[in-house]
Amino acid sequence: MRISFLLHNAYGIGGTIRTTFTLAEALAERHEVEIVSVFRHRETPRMGAPKGVGLRALVELRKDSPEYAAGDPEHARPARVFPRGDGRHRQYSRLTDARIGAHLRSLDADVVVGTRPGLNVHIARQAPRGTVRVGQEHLTLDGHGYRLRRELGYRYARLDAITTVTEADARSYRTRLRLPGVRIDAVPNGVPSPAVAPADGRAKFVVAAGRLTRVKRFDLLVEAFAKVVAARPDWRLRIYGGGDATGDEHAALTRLIADRDLGDHVFLMGNVHPLEPEWVKGSIAAVTSTKEAFGMTIVEAMRCGLPVVATDCPNGPREIIEDGVDGRLVPVGDADAVAAALLELIGDDERRRRAGAAALAASGRFDPAAIAARHEAVFTELLARAGARGPGGALRDLAYRLRGGCYGSYYALRHLAATALRRVRAR
């Protein structure tokens, strides 16, 4: 099977990049796999290129490159195909429209996989018939604005499948968007087994990780840990991750730590890669987000043998953690509940070690080989269905247009009907 992933920028840092690399590398053990990055801004991927996977880019952002995109006037014109509702729209242009379109029209693959809504729309509109078109959703339907949800409601009708990272989000797509004939599956992200020995539960450190943004609510974690320190001053908290370009959240957390007199107990550690050696230096992980599309840090911590105290936020934690067995789920925004759950594990060494062992065992279901097998099964079934569908694909495209893709244009519909009939007769 030939599988092609379309990724925003394979040369940066981010959860979608990491999970795409992990999945592509696992699939490459059995299939021919490539990753096509829309943008390239540096020589090599910052997260390391996946083994056995082809990698190329469509738009060059390196100023010293003879193909530097800024020299093309189309780079300054706003995109028409990439949807405005996607938060990355400003980075896209008529140049990306043309490059992505040319790439998809000449695609020599059995399966093409998009990795964000805007790229899924490109695939829905421009990937050739006969190629299985899959849109991955790494965020949530509720996380998209109204404008984007409205466009996805009719663009996604031309996909063969949508995969979400949680069953809760899959239910949202099944019930809230009218996508007859589109397969919708929940397949979680894969996380490799760490190359370090798991935590032994003896270190007196709580560990948290993620971008320093408001949605992660590290301020709530600091407030909760102030209550922990009042009862157990021998424990410490380490928070790993960087903030946005403004540094506002880092500055706010620094002030909060000082205001609560926690300078000897709470530490902002910055970005660290890889993170596994840091996870195993702790004994408990903490996640206090208001929402999590999946919860990569939860699985990463569990794979290192740490029980996780997490807010029971939409959508991921409750599908990963078994409350009271391999971690704890607590109400969103409740610092007292976070502190109480942490103290439960801190105050009982045997319970903490038992929960850590359970977390390590449960995390095996997120092994990349297992996750790749689930994607492979979806792709295989879709390929079989595509082979049996025959000329009906042309009529399906027409049905999509009739639903609103052409906004009721009589002449466009007449042209599409004629095209569909020609395709059927040609077969």
C-alpha cells in the first residue's frame, strides 16, 4: 500500500508533527509511506525524520534557498482553497493553493491522509478519484469555530473517512455533521515505548508538561500545589514546556509562584526534548487543562510508569485514565480536588507504586504498532470499498455538489452533471 500524509510543517515542533511521524514510521514497516510538508523553514526536521519514510516539501521558506517562496507574487495573495476558518489561514496563499493542488492532482498513492482541517479540505476537493481520501482530526469539532464547522459540513462529504483521536469526538462528527457514506472512526495517537527504565515511584516530584497557554491551566496546578506543600513540604513540582512568542503566560506563572512563596517548590523547566528522561525523574504526573483533544502528555507519562492526576475535561482524559486504578480524574477548575488527589498518591507509597504499574501496563494499548494496525485496517477496508464502487464515484461527487458545494449555480451544476455522465460512459 502506498500512503501519503499531507502535513502543515514537518520541520517544526508540535503534537501533530510528532504523532504523524510516529504513525508514518510504524506504517513504513509494511508499506510505502511518504510525508509531504506544505512548508519548510529549516534544513532538517527539529523532531528528527521518521525512519523509512520519504519526506519532501512544497513551499520553501528558507531565505537562502533559490526556491524561497517570498519571491513569488502569489505568496502574498490570500488562499482561496484553504478555508478561512482554519487558524492557519494567514500562512496559506494562492501559491499554496497551486502547489498543494498540483501535488494532489499528480498523486501516485493508494491513500492520502490530511492532518488538519484546511488540508483535509484540499484533499476533499483536489485528490484524484480512486485514491482513498482520509481526514485526520487532531483537535475537536467543538474546538472549531462556526465558520469552519459550516464549511467542513459540506467539504468533508467528499472524504472517504474521518479519524478522530477520541470516541467522544467521533460521536460529535457522526451526530452533528450530515456525512452519509463517510466512515468515521476513533483511533488514538500512538506513543512509542520510552528508551529509559520506568519510574520507581520513590522520587518526591510531580511532573507536568505542555505549552504554557491558558487552556493548560498551569496556574490552577500551582495553586493546588501550594496546598500540597502546606501538607508535604518535601515534595516538588516541575513544569516542562515553552509559551508563545509573547511570553505572557510564563511571566504570569513566574509571578504566581513568587506570590505564593513557592520558589523552592515549583520550577518552570522550559522546553526539553526528549521528555522521557524527565518523566521518570518524577512519581506522579499532573494535567489540569480545561480541554484536551486527546492528552498526549497523559499517555507519555503513563508509558513512563507514572500515575496521572488529570481534570476530567473534554475529550481525552476519561478515555485514557481509569479513575482510581492508573490515575485520578477530578473536576475541571477545582484546585482543592487536584490537591486532594495528589496528596492521596503522595501519602500512600504502595498505592502510588501500584497505580504507576497499572499506568505502565494500560499504556501498552497506545503502542505505535497497535495504532498503525488500526489505521491499516481502515485503509484496507476503504480500498476494497473503492474498488467495488466503480463509476458511482462520479455520481457521488455530483451529489456532494448538489448539497451546496457549488452554492446552487445552475451552469456549474449542468457542467458537473455532464462531466459525471461522461465519466460513467467512459467506463
